[in-house]
Amino acid sequence: MLSRRTPTLALLALAVGAFGIGTTEFVMMGLLPDVADDLGISIPSAGHLVSAYALGVVTGAPLLAAVTARMSRRKLLIGLMALFVAGNALSAFAPTYDYLLAARFLSGLPHGAFFGVGAVVATTMVAPERKARSVSLMFLGLTVANVVGVPVATAMGQQLGWRATFLGVSVIGVVAIGALALLIPNARVETPVAGLRGELAALRSVPVWLALGTTVAGFGALFSAYSYITPMLTDSAGYKDSSVTVLLALFGVGATIGNLLGGRLADHAMRGTLFGGLASLAVVLGAFPLLMSTVWSAALAVMLLGMAAFITGSPLQLMVMEKASTAPSLASSANQAAFNLANAGGAWVGGLALAAGFGVTSPALVGAGLAVLGLGVAGAAHVVDRRAVSGTPSAGRERLVASHVPGQAETVRH
């Protein structure tokens, strides 16, 4: 029998992988000037390296989850992390901009599938009442990366050259591979039985798409404001450019707190936590014009933004997995693609408000509207779900509950 500590250690292995992925995703933003100078390109061209990674995530999340549908999840996680290591190593040795662009795309390919499959694995290793907490512990690696990994990796790149940063991230990936191989037990992580057809069938569900839509709207709200947080802090709150890095670390602290709090609360009331998180996000973003008027309230606003947004992370992931309960891997990975679509879409919509001349804090108000939209989509998903359950015979309802996590029966919380 497995020791009681085994699930905790296995979740730690997933968190190490998440830490490496989170670091490589966000560190490029701080290294753009160094990369541009070294490769002789403009800053806007260097910015395409961020987009290339995001495109890799959106492409790889559903694609890799689909083509590996019958692969052992443990072996799949190790393989995805190996692909991650290869992408970052190739980034470190890329001789030209075009090679680096391709390497960044390759680095992004395993991102969504790792988090998607990792979330499924995390929930199968714990008791039903701790599923959301297990997902939040895996995501902890991502939020801690914003507090520790990105600043350290940025400083490394500035002192030793940007190539050293990607070599360092590759080492983190190798450590994660070792941790996954040693700590993820085969006895608890079964090979999926649904196959590609079953995974694709899960994506034909309207509730699954409503859940994905909630992710796009909810995290689109975050990125509508966060993409322009630097001009808000400097032009509205009066901070110097040199202070922004510290303030962004505050966002990471808030995200870490929100992630852990959301996981704990979602185990008691998944939908209540989701609705409460989206409502809090709408309130915080709506108050941004006022909060950005002084240096102290602006610092508080940055931290509250991270908390409110990441409270919703675990319940959003669980909601998608619940709606695709018989074949959750592809839907769970698609949710990671939805996060990145939210990143791009939120930044675009927020930029429209800035371009229209509505003021430096206007993207936050756009974000508040997107958070309200997310509440509406989540509410529609709840209505569809209640109608489906009310129309299900009692015996069928029992089978629906039992299928929430394959091989386990539990009470579905709404």
C-alpha cells in the first residue's frame, strides 16, 4: 500500500514541472531587450517570441492530448517534460532569430497538455474531497514561478546572458523529469481507456464549451488589465519604472494566496468559489481607476488582482473536468489553451480601450466587464447542468455521479 505521503510528493513533482513551465513562459518578457540586442532585431520583433510560445500552447494543448489519448499518463507527463527540456535547450543554442522563434514554439507545445493531464493525475491520487486542493498544489508551481523563478531567471539572463537563462530552465526540466519518474506511482495513475474517440466525444458537450467559455472570459478579464499594468503603475500611480518588478512580484504573491485559497474553498463549494472569485475580480477591476490614484492603494490593487483572478483557477479546471468526466484529459488540456486565448484576447480588448483614448486605467474597466460576462457564462453552465440533472432518472443520476472521476463515486457539489 502507498504511504500517506506519496500523493503529496507526487503533487510536488507536478509542481516542479509547473514551476519550470511558468518560469520559461514569463521570463521572455523581461529578457526582450537582451535578446533583441544580441540577435540584432527590434523590440517588437523580439515580442513575437512571446507570441510564438503562446501559439505553441494553444496548438499543443489539444493536439498532444488527443494523439496520446491511450498513453500512460505517467509516461506522458515525463515525455511532455522531455519535450519542454528540448525546446528550452534549443532556445539556448539558437543561432538566429528564426531558430529561436521555432524553439519558443516548441517549448510551448507541452505546456497545456502538461497542466491538463497533470490536473487529471492530481485528482486521481487524492480523496474526492481534496480534488480542488490537489489541482491548486500543482498550480502552486506556476504562481511561485512569478514570485521567485521569473525574477531570478531574469537576473541570471541580465548577468550571464539570456542563453544562460534557458539552460537553467532546461535543468529545472531535467529535475522535474526525475521527480516525475520517482514520485508519480504507476499504481495510482492508470492508462486512459477512453481513447481518442472518447476524448473527442467529450468535446462535443455543450457544458464543456460553456466551461471553456467561462475560462476565456474570466482570465480575459485578468489579462485585459494585467497586460497594461506597467503604464497604470507609472502614469497613474506615479511609480518609477525601476519599481515595477517588485510590484509584479506582489501580483505573484497575491496569485499564490488566491490559488491556495481557491483550492481549499472549491473542495467545499466549487461553483460558489467560482462565482465568488469572478465577482471579486469584477469588483477589484472596477475599482482600479480609484485604486491607481495613490502608490499604496496601487500596490494593494496589484496584489488583490492576483488573488481574485487565481481563486478561480482550480474551480475552472475542475468544472471542465467534471463536464468531461468520462474522458477528461483532452478537455482539461483544452482549458489550458483557453487560458492562453484569454491572454491574447484580453490584451487585445484592453488595448482597444487604450487606443480609443479612454485613459490609462480603462483596460481594467474592460476587464471588469469581461468578469461579469464570465459570471453570465458560468451561470448559463449551471442552468444547463441543473436541467440535465433534473431530466435524468435517479438511477442514471447515480451513474452520472459515479462517473465524475473514473473508478470513484462521490457527491457532485454545486
